[in-house]
Amino acid sequence: MNVALVDWYWMGHHQTYFVHFASALARAGCGIVPFYARPADFLRCLEEEKLPEHIRQCISEPVRIAPPDQSGFRPARWRGQYDAWRYFGGLGSELRAWERQHGEKIDLVFFACIYDRQFRHFRFAERRFGYPWAGLYLHARSFRMPGSPLPYQGGLPCPEEIFSSPLLRAAAVLDEKAVEPLQKIACGKPVFIFPDVTVEDLPPDAASKGLGAKIKEFAAGRPIVSLSGHLQWTKGFDVFTQMASRSDMRDVFFFLGGDVSWTEIPPADRQELQKAWEECPNLYVHLQHLPEPSMNSVYAVSDVVVAAYRAFPNSSNALTKAAVFERPIVVSDGYLMAERVRRYGMGEVVPEGDAAALCETLRRMLQPAYQESLRDRARWREYREAHSAKRLNKVFAELVAAV
């Protein structure tokens, strides 16, 4: 079976998932045709993964596809349909061109990350696209927060408009509670629970070089608390900044790192945040994209990881990294992340958006007695295994057998 693995994006988790998915599909015996926005990055990551030669031989040279954007099509009410026709129809044309060039057939298209906004009008272009498909529906907002609009975009989630497709062969989710409702929408097609995989390696010289070593040096013996990743409003970095700015937290060193999405932050709030960052003596702000090795070095030196997100019902790679490096993590109450932290005993849960409660909880988590107690009760190893590449290989083998 030849599988076209498709993702238009490269920021955040996309690169990590894409490489792991390609490897897992190849291990399931599939030939992989990668359609990706950054072929050079993909090839470099494959080199770093040190995959066995027989696995690498299953993966074709990647085909570059441009990320979809706003077309500006008028009238505006038809823009979504036009964009879907353009990039899903265009993808179908590229797939057929690959088949003609290589004299092989593509049997399945697997979308590495399905977002509601991008796929809302997929059915409009389905006939032009023309391939059986499966994919990972990344978010479960419609099942966890029914009637809640999508952050940054507006509009409601629309899984019923996506997964009722007659060309659908299987779907995957990260949230086990999304399986049953999505299976009903998909008219009984198989729905699989994917692990939230991550890159686990540290650079060999991480202890003496790189971002983690720099943070440790700046901390000068103080405990380190971090929030890192793709910094969107939902990640609560404003509440994190409030906590770091408190005078009673000066004996704690805070790290805030990653590329910031400013689009949903009003200019006045942005200025206030930047002013707080400049004035806070115990806060190191690193507003750049963090490659996986750098991100891992941050987790490795952190005494507590903060992932107290806002209106965030989804899975998060932060939990997997916290389990890999066995670091206590604090999350907001209410949804999947809180359920997992409680189930695996990996840290604490606080009310969403409550900076005072976050500070109080953080103080307790930084106590030596708490850290020692957590090491005895946290089921980090169990969480790592549940969200491992080995588990992903198993699930992909089941998915391929089902389609």
C-alpha cells in the first residue's frame, strides 16, 4: 500500500508528528509519499531519527506543497468553497502527477493534522480530490466544549461536515472521549486513539551548552519554572507573566520561550506584556521558535513545568515531555490535560486563569518534600509508554489493516 502523508504546516508539533507518522506507516509496511511544506526539514529529521535502512527505503523524496492562505476570493460567502477547491483539488492533481511520474498508485491519503477551519469545505472539493483518505482530527472541542467557538478563528467546530465523507476510510484522535461521538458521525468507520508522541532526545552537550545550560546559569541556583512552546493566547502566558512579576516570587526563576502568536492579543495588552517582561528581574523571555532539542533542554532543567492553559480542551505534548523528563507539571482544571495529570499523578491541577492559586500551588510544588513525594507516586513511565513511538507503530499497523 502506498500512503501519501500530507501536512501543509510546519510550526509547533507538526514537524514532530510528520516524522513519527512517516516512520510508523513505513514500519507497517507502507510505501510513504510525503507531501510537506518544508522538505529539507523533513529529510534532516529523518537523518536525525537514524531509521533502519529498510524503513528509509519505504519513504519517497518529499513533494513540497505551499501552506493554504486566504485567497481574497469574492464574493466572500464563497471563499471557503473556493479555497477548498483550490488546495484539496490542487492536492489531488499533485497526487495524480506523482502517480504518472512514478508509475505507481497512491492507495490512501493520510492527513497528519486535520483542523476544522481548513477542512470545513472539504466535501465541496471531494470529487476533484478523488482519493480514499484518513487522518488525525487534532482537536476535540466539539465533544468537550459543545457550542464553543474555535479560538482565534470564530465559527464552531464541524466534524460532521468533515467525517461524513464517503471517501473516508478511518479517523484518529488524541482524546479517548472523542472516539464514540466521532465514530457515530463517521457512520461506523474505525476511529483510533493516537498517542501524543514527542521527540525525547537531548543534545549530547546539553548540560554545558545550549538554551537549557543558559537558563540554569541565569537562574543562579534558584528553582526554575518554565512555560514553552508555540505561545498562543490559550497557553496562558499572560497569567504566567503575572505570576513571575509578583514581588513574593523573586526567589524563583521563570523561563518563557517560543514563537508568539500576536494576532489575538490587543495592542494595549501586548505593550503591557512587553513592559512586564522588560521589568521583571527573574524572568528570561526567549521569543523564538524552539527546535525540539532546545525544548527538551528547557524541560530537563525545569523544576516545575507550567501548562495552565486557557479554554484548552485538547491533548498537549507538554504532558509527554514532562513524563519523559520526569518533571512535575501544573495544568488548568476542566478537561483532558487535568484528567491525565490526575490519572497518572504527574503534578497538580489549578482553576483556570487564577494567578494567585497558581502561585500558591507552585510554591508547594517547589518544596523538596513535594518533589520527593511526587517521584514516588507519579506514573511517568506508564504515561511515556502510552504515548510512545512504539505505541504509535502499533496503532498505525491496526489502522492500515482496517482500511
